[in-house]
Amino acid sequence: MALEAPGQRILLPVNVGFMVLTVLLALGFDLLPWPALKGVPDMLALVICFWCIREPRKMGIGIPFLLGLVMDAANGVLMGQHALAYSVLAFLAISVSRRVLWFGLLAQSLQVLAILLTAQLVTLLVRMLVGGPFPGWNYFLGCFVGAALWPLLSVILLAPQRRPASVDETRPI
Amino acid sequence: MEHSPPPFFNRGPAPVVRVTFFAIVSIFLMVTDARFRYMEPLRQAISTVVYPVQRTALAPVEAGGRIGDYFQSIADLQQENEQLRAGKLKDAQDLLTLDALRAENTQLRGLLDARQRAKSEAIFAEIMYAGRDPFSRTVIIDKGTTQGVVRGQPVIDTGGVIGQVTRVQPLVSEVTLVTHKNHSVPVQVVRNGLRAVAFGLGDAESMELRFLPLNAPVEPGDEIVTSGIDGLYPPGLPVGKVARVDRESTQTFAKVLVAPAGGTGQYRQVLVLRPVGEAPPAPPVMEEPPPKKEPAKVKRQKLRQGQG
């Protein structure tokens, strides 16, 4: 892999504005009119997971909870359903945050897959308790797509922190 | 206090504590929402705040659509134009007689003292996005209370009925599709006027006519339209076409599957119609326990009456 192993390079401190921007973009992605939802990843969950692993103290659990409320209101589902799922997701991500980054990107995505599946399972349980039908195994497809996108997402979201601290005028980036 | 960490290492409550707190809050919210429906103001407030994000997210999609329209070849447009012209000629004949028929109809209905069929007004709306929830089949449209949408309005597209407005917010509203699991439409078979109720099944492609006897005169290919007896859907709107009829003698009722006529998944432009009559009150969410104190009150009243 062209990228050096994570943890070996000293990154710049994260820009909070960039975090907010990525979260808003992910929210917008989730609110697009998808014609069929089979296999469309929950980008917001993925971005929350990313920032909880990278910046557990900045992201916390309260922000994912509020974002979950936003998703509930926007989708017209039971209030608190996504909030619970995202809180659990953030908690799991924060608790593995010290360990995950020692792995390579592919091994990381496997662990992220487990976290995403757990969060999806929480939603499923809530809905089945309220009396919804079982939506089929396709329901979990989005998690796999999301986990597959993890390496790409990591590279993109870390790009601003990989810039050199002192700007070199002769370098294009 | 001596054992607490020095303040510069203080990280607040542990993640376990925090996640427990937020989980309890979410469960509280869910119970409140499911049982008492107290969350509507909060929902409306959040949805109004998120509206700009939604519109911004939609902007590239809309721009892409517009660019696509621009580059649509002239041949396509000409062909469509010809088709439309032919269609218009065909309709012209009917349209010419329509006015006369309408006047006659009004007169006859007046004579019969029947309720006038109100010409329903319509609000043009666009589907912003489909609810990201595989459990319920809903779409969000870009018109809300500010544009005069009220709960219970039927929504149609060029194919036919697609659903009903179930939740209104200031700028957007939520439409439950006819294929939703708990949605039902009173319908009628065009061929013989047989009345039935079409229930959604929760998947995209089918509805079911329930409680029809095994010998019900329904055949695959029959057109199904709204009957209008609920006072909500105007009568005569296409709902679907019978796709399959299973008559098993072991069952009490025939199993009639209907393919919806409205594009419940395809189109973006819809019309929100005004309901023909007043919307009936929503049924209570939970059955309340039957009042048991009734006899006592009656007795007390009787006593009071006896005293007075």
C-alpha cells in the first residue's frame, strides 16, 4: 500500500470546521432521493464512526445522538430510533478507537463493519419491537458497502491533516 | 475527593455512562413518540432547520437533471410533440362534449339532490427524497403547511393514486404510499363496479384486495379505481391493475394481488389533491381501557337527583 502505516506519521491537528463540513455533507448524502435503498450506505453513520475513532474527544456521543434525532425527524420515523443507533455506534467506535488505528486500512474496515452492523441491528430490533415487518437481509447490505468505502473515506477525510505544516511554495499541493 | 484525578486530566463522564444516558433518553423519546405522539413540535422544528441542508443536497441532482433535459435530442422532443398532438386531437372530441356533459351532470345531480362532486383543487409538488426506512413506504414532498397542504390529502401522479399526506410540516410533508403496510384505499373494479379495499403489503410492487369471497368476479387485468366512498380520495382515480387472483378452496377469501398504477417509485412530480369531503378523525393510537367507573357516577348522579 502506498500509504504509510497509520500512527507513524504525525498529522496536523484536525480542523473542527472540516469535521462539521463532512458531517453536513454526509447528512446531505443520506437525504438524497435514492430510488432504491438496497445497498446505499448510511454515509452519516460512517462519518460519525470515522470521527469517533479519530477524534473521540471532539465527537463524543452527544453529537451523534443529536444527528440521529435529525435523521429521525427528516425521515419521519419513530423519534429516537436513529438517535439510539448512532449513540451505540459512537460508543462502540470510541471504545475501540485506541486499538483500531494500529491495523491497516483493510483490517480497519472489518472492525468498522462489525460496528455498523451492530448499529443497524439496534435499529432493526427497535422496529421489530414496535411491530414492523422483517425487511429482508438486504437491509444489512448498506453496512457492507459502507465498510468497503472505509479505506477511501479514511484517505479523503485525513487529507487536510496530511498537508505539510510549513507550506512549500514549489509543491503543487 | 482526594482520589479524583487532577483537573487537567478530567475527561468528564466515562463513555459507558454517557452512552447509557443517551440510550435512556432515546428510549424515552421513542416511547413518548410511539404512545403519546408528543414529539410532533420537536419533529417540525428539526425538519425546518434541516430543510436548507436538504435543498443544498438536492441542488446538484436537480442541476444534473436540468443539464440532461437540455441535451435531450430534438428528435425525442419532436416525437413527443407529435404524440402529444395526436393525443390532443383524440381528446378534443371528448373535451368538446365535456362542458355540456358537466352542465347536464350538475343539473341531474341537483335534481337527485345528490352531493355535488367538488372539482378538487390541486397543489403541484415534487418528491424530495424517499424516507430512508425500509420498514415504511413514505416519500417526502417539498410542500408543507405554508403552501396549504393539510393532513389526509390524496396525492396522485400521471399514472394514478400514489398515496396520502400523513404528516405535514411547515415546508415539507410526508406522503404514505398506497403500498405502505398499513395503508388502505377503498376501490372499485371498473368492469363490474365491485367494491373492495386495497391494502398495501409493504413492498414496492403490490397491493392486495382483501376480504373478497372466492367467487368474486375479479380477473387478472381488471382496472381498479378509487370508489370515493371514504370521502377522501376523489372517485375514479386509477389505483392499479389486478395482477394475480388465487382462489384456493382451503382459504376463506380469494387472494387478489394488484399492481399499483401510480409510479410509487419512479416519478418526482406529483399533485396533491384536496380531499372531497372532510377527513375523518384519526383513530386513537392505543385502545383506551373501557371506562369502569361509569356505574358509580350514574349512581352518584341518581343519588344527587334524589336529594335535589
